[in-house]
Amino acid sequence: RLCSAGSTVRLAAMAHPPGQKRMRIWVEGCKCFPLRPERAWGGCCARRGRYCHFGPEPLEELVVHIAEIEPGRNVNGALPATYILTQGHQDESGDVHFAQSRQRFVDAALAQDWRIRFEVYDARDSNRAAPLAYAEIDAEDLARRREWQLLLSNPGTCEALYSEGPPNGGPHNVRRPSFLRVRVDTGDSPPGLGPSGSVAVGEELEAPRSHSFCGTSTPSSNFSPPVPPDAPPSASWPQCGEPRIPHAMLITRGTRGDVQPFIALARGLVLHHNCRVTIVTELCWKGSVKQGRKGLPENRLHFRPSGGDTMKRVNGSDARAALRAGQQWETIQAVIFSRSEVEFFRSEGCFFHWAQLENPDFVVFSFTLTHIAMILSEALHKPIVGFTLQPVRELEPCLNQRNILGDILGPIKNAIGGHDFLAVLQQVMERLPDRVTLNALRETRGLGPCPKEINMGNAQLEELRKQKVQSIVPINRGVLGDQAIAVEASGMTLTDFIFLRLAREELPERVQSFIADAKGKGRSVVAMTFSSMPVGERVMLDLAFQICSPQGSPSRAPTQTPRGKRRPACIVLAGGQDHDPAPDDQKEEARRLEGQGRLLLLDRGLPFGALFPAIDAVILHGGLGVTSEALLAGIPIITSGILLMDQRYWAARVAQLGCGSEGIAVGGLFGPNSVSIADLVNEALDGGTWRSKALEVRRNFEAEQQEHNDADGVKRNAKAVYEAGMVNQAVIQDAYVDGRGCIKTVFRQGFCCLRCLERTARWLLCTQVPACLWLQVKCVQWLLCCRCCACCLQWLLPCFRRRARNDALSNRLRSFDLGSTVDDHSSSRLSSF
């Protein structure tokens, strides 16, 4: 619907009940919207009104579509009534202004779990099939503030949209994020409007907040200038003798397991060190950050968007196919691992913008944002601290592929998953021609480039050690065993597992009654969860039927239950696995087993801190968070699923501790010669070695927690990070300076080539030659043990025996004929004589 001046449009009014509270939404314009891409030739046709144009140009007219999205509705489908705001004009700086924006507004319903979606189109584009940019926010969240500046994202990639800024704007003005400026009125007194008239602006935006100095309110500008080297340590510190409040910025991207430890760390910095914390991450985790404010002082934990949506990419069909193929192909895993940092390079503009605007005292980064954190530290003179969830940068070998093909490819797989190969592959990925390369990021910020040669070491990790940047690893030292020495020798500090405990965690009544009924009938309880890994509801139910159903599943016959024991009950946490839904016959069988108290299918997650102590064993995907929860609960662990990168690593650590099985890919649980999940569950529940070792690990954890008076690991990790960021500060200065220079580069590259040849010769002589000899022995063993070969031998052996008898009979007959001939000849000679 087109809206004229002074008009009002109600969105999907019939979809809401009468008396629903409503709000008015104004669109003021866009900030730093990218100009039209450069055209090398524009037609040169005066009759058609087109002329040659070189360089970017402003968009002539922009249109904004505003729509409500119902809970659970797909954005790609039909949306409710849409409000169309026209006449948006862009100037040379990229800002967009709408004519008479004060008189035109949207009358939208303030409904729970509804979202408001803003889409920006080019009015002169005849197709208009896809918007140029979009922004989304919950309706209730939008009503909290009076003014917002929403981060605009690319609809295809979900990455943030950037404007390159003026040609002579300097390194601090490149890759400026684009924002949509919005005003909201709910009819009540605006919560952010203070007595002095300053307006509190929303967190999704560029955040022109007001800093209170000595009781006066001084609004900051829309965009802060570059932070000079002699700037005060933090703009958030009071200036009138008030207690200084340190400000920490935590930057991370990824899945829930990558973000949740940072939320727990933020709570520790606020509660134990009186910090103000800003978490910069993907928009889909804003709700988790808001939940993390529970029990914290007001205005101490803030959220800022980084752009991107990792969960959407992981759940895509191409990503799921690549993840499944990565179970068998080490090369695919190596490529995924080597691109773990490159995939997040596009968020550098957002991270730099928020660090420049917020001016924190120190920045805490995840291991997938190492290069970006180094750029922030060197360009903005900020101390940085690593918070690393994966201490080892190599692939754990897959141990369950014990066959001829596994023996043939084993040495090659070990070489591909090794530290040197992954380091080389990562450097190749960082230098591949793309929109954003590592040296392009550094050079546009006015920093020196990385060394241009490719070697078998991690240049960024070596530079961090040289600059004395500390890296905190939230992992218990006792779990790593002998690897703990190597991890600490590399400059990392091991602390303890960190858990997010917002309050006393309790299970829903339905789950509690299911567990109580199962144990009352003498059944053990097993839980199955694969988190965000795309296993699928159909596969999970098939595995659950093998565990708890007397009839087994269609893919495998039932296994024998140990004498005196009943089949266990199973809790299946299938939230996020709807990409491969269960068919109707599976759902019917699941309902039947649920009626018998054998199976409980849930489409949402449960707090592991409350679930795991109440059950007897768990089947999980091998992530750090869920594995540490299971170790803390002291239950046996069966690791399965996709098993990528760190999941293999933690599966190997669990097997090394003796608390569970080796990592078994979910594809290895199906087939005639595959491992039976029911047998693994029986081994976990028989009270043998796995259970005793798990209880021993649990006692060790509890002893350490009592010693440090830290039940969730938050205090220890927060202390280590705070001391590294505030006491032992390390700022990156002139990074990679020792590696620059043509002669040095040629020398190092030549030395690296010699090392590569030496490693290759060692690999051939010490690995491949013994492997080839061992392969011949395995081939003979395989021929002797193969059923087909045994059948062939049984068929050929009588033929060989028959042929041997025929040959013996022929020899006898030949000897008899020869004897008869000799006797006849002798007789003739005697008669003649």
C-alpha cells in the first residue's frame, strides 16, 4: 500500500484480537547506505536519456516496505499487509532522507512474538524481486525505545551492509555499517525519555547514547571520530571522582556453543569485577544476551549486532550436504576448518565500528576472530584478550574406520588433518581473491600487511605470543591429560569449564514425571541430543527405536537385552532437526512408545545442568558445552553425530578418560556390519568401566570447585580475563614487522620449501612404505576372512582336488603303458634270439 502525506496504515489488523495494544512507527531514513555500484559504461545514448557514468552514484529513489511477521511464519512466503514508504532520496555521503517522514507512520500491533521487518528497495529497479537490504526486530523489543537505528543486512548472505565512505575519509571511515533510522511511539510515556529531554536510543543501532558527566547529559554524535592515541582510557568512565567502571567488549560469532560461554563470562565480569560489558555477536543471539541480564545491575550488559547468521548457513541444504560428507572426507573438514576465520571477515566493519564508538577498556575475542581482534587492537590502541574454546588447531583422526580403504587412506588423512597442512591451507584461504582478504582489511585500516609467503606455522599465533597477548582456555586441566603441557607451553592459560547458570535450573513437569515413571518401572533413562548439527528427526527416532523398542527399528533388528534388565527409556531432544522430519509411520510408533513410557520426543531444548544428573547415560554430538555438562554430571557418554573438528577432539578426550565410547559418526550406526547403538547403550548402563570412570571424573571436578568456591567456573574465568585485560594489558603494535622485506620473505619461503620437501620425504619413507607393506598383510588377511573369497575357495577346492586326482590317474596310466611297451620289446628280442 502506498502512503501519502499524513496517512496511516494498519498492518494485518484482522490477525490480532480486538483491543490489542498498538504502536506507531516512523522511518526517518538510512545512515551510510551504499551508493549505486560503479558503472564503467552507461550506454552513451542521449535519445534514451542515458549517459556515460564512472564511479558510484547516489540512488535516485528508495522505497521501504514494512511488514509484520507472525510467529513461525516463513519470511519467503506471503506476508500480511505491507506498508510502502516512497520518496527516499540519497545524498553523496550515502545518507537517505524521506520527504515528510514526520507525517507518515505505520500503525502496527504490539503483539507477543511478532516481528517487524523493514525492507529497502530501489524504486527504479524494474524487477524488485529481492530487496537491497533488510532489518528485523521483535515488536515488543521495538516498543521499548523511542528511537532506533537498525543494522541493515544483505538479504542473500545476512551479512551487514557497508558504505565505503568518502574517498579521503581516512582508514577509520571505511566499511561503515548501514543503519535504518526509526522512531516509535506506543502512546505511553517513552521509557527512554529522561527529564533532560535526551532520548535513549536502541541497542541495535549505531547507539548515539548520552554519557552522564557530573549530572549533565551530553549527547554524543552519530559517528565518533577516530580515537587518538592520547584519548582517555574509556569514555564510559565518570569524570567527577565517581568509581571507575571498566568496560569490556566481547566479540564472537558462531553457533550457540560459541556464544553461550561468552555470555557466562560477561556475567562473571559484571558480578565479580564490577564491569560494564558489551557483547557483539549475531542478531539471532540477542534474546540469549537479554536473558543473561537476569540478576545483573541495570545497564551493565549490552548487545550490539555484528551481522551474519551462522545458524541459517548451517541449516542450509548445501551446508548440510557438506557437513555430512565431512564425516568421511578429511579434505572437506580441512577446508571448513581453514575457512573458520575467513568466513567472518565480513563482520570486521561492524566490530571496528562498535569498538570505535564504545571505546572499551579491553576486547575479548574468540579464536575465529583472531585477525579481526588484532586489527582492532593495532588501529584503535585497545588491549585484547583471547577466550579460546578450542586449544588445538588440528583435526583428530577418525578411529572407527577400520577397513581396507581406511588403511589405504589413513596416512594421507593424518597428513591432511595435521597442524602444518592446516596452517598452509588457512594462509591460502586468507589470500584467495575475494571481496575481503586479510591484507585488504589491514591495508585499508592503515596497517602493515601480513607476510606474503606461505609457511607451515600460524603467523597470527606467533605474533600474539610475541606481543604477549594472553589467551584464556575455559577447560579443566585434568581433562586434557598429557596435552595440557603442550597447551600451556604454547602460551595459553587453562582455567576450568564455564557454565551459564541464570537461576536454579529445573526440568518441566512432563520430563520429571517421565523420568520418575521410567525409573519406577526399573528402566534406565538415556537422553539423545545433537544440538545444531543437522542429523535429522528421522534418524534420531530410528536410533531411539533401536534403544527402547522391543521390535527394534526398520533399519536394524532388535538386540538382546542383558538378563535381569529391562530396555531403557529414551528422551529425544529433536529441537532444530526439522529439516529431515519423521514420516507418519515413525510418528505413530513414537506416540505408541510414549504411551508406554518408553520414549519422550521433545521439539525444544532442556537445561543440561538439570537433565544430566537425573539420567543414566547420554548420546551427544561432542561439543564442548554439552560434553563438559555430561562430565560434570558423572554419566557415561556416547559420542556420535556429524563429528566435525572439535567434536572429534572431545570424543577422543572422553574415550581417553574412559568415560565413554570413541567417536562414531551417525552413518556408522546403520548398515549390516555397523556398530549397534543398543549395544553401546547396554555397555554404558551395565555399571562397568565407563560409569566408574565417569564418577571418578565427577569427584575430581567437585573437589576443584570446592577448593576455588566456584561451582560454575565463572569466577575463575572472569578473574583470568580481567587480569589479562586490565592488569597485564597487551596492545598489538606494528604487527608482523619482522616478517616484512623482500629478502626476508624470499629466504623464509625457500626455507619453508626445503622443510616441505624434507617432511614429504620423511612421510614417504617413514609412513607410506610401512603402510604399503602392512597393506599387503591386510589384503591377505582380508582375502582369508572375506565371505566371498571363502565361498570361492569352497567352490574351487573340489575342482583342484578333482584335477589332482585326474593328474595322478593319468600318470599311473602313462607309466603302465610305458611298462607294457618295454615288456613287449624285450619279448620280441628274446624270441628272435
